[in-house]
Amino acid sequence: MGDVGDTFNDWKAHNKAIRAYYGVPCPQCKIGRPKTNASILLPGQRCKIDKYVDPRPRLSEDQIKAACTANNAPYFERTR
Ligand SMILES: [Zn+2]
């Protein structure tokens, strides 16, 4: 047992590392809702609240790998 939980925690650490490295606060949220926390957007991601799309190109596998290495997080290959 415990395998599922470990995988889940690995995924969480993985996603956290990528967000810490490449995530930026949505500029549209800052304008529209300056008192609340802005959504954190990854390259190419769309804000769920105001539909702002981050203009940066999507992350390559190498960029994702670099973020995981820098944050000591597990790396998973994206299958899609
Ligand atoms: Zn936003």
C-alpha cells in the first residue's frame, strides 16, 4: 500500500516545481481584481477567470526537466 499516495505526492512536487519556476501571476487578474490573488499561469496557459492567455510558447520537455532538477522534484515525461 502507499504506492498511490507516493505517486500523488510526486506529482504534486513535480507540478509545484514547474509552477515555481515558470509560473507568473496573471496580469489581467491584477488589473481586474487587485485585492485577490492572481491566478498563476504557465506558458501557454489560459486564466480560468478572465480568459487571459499567457503569450509564452509552451514548455519543452527540457524546460520541464530543468525545473524539476532545480527544485529537486521528480520528473515525469508528458505522454500527451
Ligand atoms: Zn486572470
